[in-house]
Amino acid sequence: MSAVTLFSDLTSTQVHEAVRGKVLVWPIGGLEQHGPHLPLNVDALIPQAFAEALSVDVQGLLLPLLPISVRSLPQSGGGLQFPGTVFVEGGTFIDFIGQTLRSLSGLPYRQLVIINGHYENEGFIFEALDQMRQGGALQGRSVLAFSWWSMVRPEWVQEHLPEFPGWHAEHAGITETSLMLHLHPELVRAERPDHDRPPRAGVYQLPLRDDASNQGVLAMTSTASAEIGVSLFEHVREQIKVGVMDARG
Ligand SMILES: [Zn+2]
């Protein structure tokens, strides 16, 4: 595998020509509880890995990961009552992304790809991009922004995850645990909690229920494996590459 080119390793005298006509890849993560078996930065490590792979696949430049996300919600991330979940409010997050993109807009890059790893970020990233589009900061460029799971084809899910609970409930579940077993096995603890009542998608419910999760896990982890992880990683890597080529026009 050839090396990843880091935007941050370039010098100021190099950067303008180095990005000309290139793809800028920006991973956006989060710092959030992921049950008793996974570290707090799962939502950062996974998009970082996909972003590194894409940077190699399309000879793009990798921007530094944005490590702090918007809030965690009980029916998709477990919620804020768990220690270690760190967040900023949605308006701050939108402003941060927008101002970052505005400050990059003087560089002659051709395509921006944002790879998100934290479920609740998605709408805010799209809002920030649309504000930038309206303001003209993305003019002349193509943009592709997505959460990594949006690149998973239904056929892959049917083949590998027969009891799939839906992506909203895949928090600290079989896919994230399997990807972590593939990418960073040294960070995965031995416990594998299951939760047999995954939440419905698109529902916010008060009062919060104590049994909404099992130790912050919303669905199933006991069948996670590095084999599923490597299959999922390679599948998503390929889908991202194809999607990015298509979006270039
Ligand atoms: Zn996660």
C-alpha cells in the first residue's frame, strides 16, 4: 500500500500546487461512549481508516480528523448520561465546518470528500455544506459527504448480518465491534454485551428509559468478528472509491 499524503505535512510553499486538481479527504469523528468493550474514539478511528484508504486509492490529500462531534442521543448513541461522551452544540459544529471550508476555499482543489463516523453528525454536516454552497465557497468543486455506513450495499447486509437492527441501532454493535477487531484489535475488550430490544429509528422518547440500552450497547455484539470486519472494510472501501469517481463527473 502506498503512503497516505497528509495535507498537514506539506509546507506553505508547497500546498497550493500540491492540491491543484486533487481530492481533499476530511474524516469527521466523535468522542462518545461505546459500551464496556470499545474505546471512546470508535467514531473517529473508523472514518480515519476509510479516509486513509481513500487518500491512497485516489491519490488525494488527507486533512486532519475533526475529533469532537455533536451530541449523542439515547436512541442512536446511548445518550449523554454516559461518562466520556464529549460534544459541541449543533450550531457550533456547523460554524466550525463552514469556517474551515471557507478558509480552504482559496486552494485549487477539485473535489472534497467528507467521511463521517458519528451518527448524529450527518444532518449538521449537510447543513454546513449547503450553507457553503449558497455562499459560493464550494463553487467549481464537486463534493461528496456521507457516513461510512451509507456506502454499505443492502446485499452485503443480507449476506453477513441476518438479524440487522438498522444503522441507527448499530452503535457499539456488530459492525463497529467487527471493524475495530479488524483495525485496532488491541483496543477491543473481551466483553460482548447484547441488547435484545433495539430502538426504533427516528424516535426521541422522554423520559429516558433505563433499559434503552445494555451498558450503552443498543443491539448485538456477541457475533462480532474480525472476519466480518475485514469483509465490511473492503466492501465499504470499494464502494467509496466508486462513489468518489462517479461524483467527479
Ligand atoms: Zn459509533
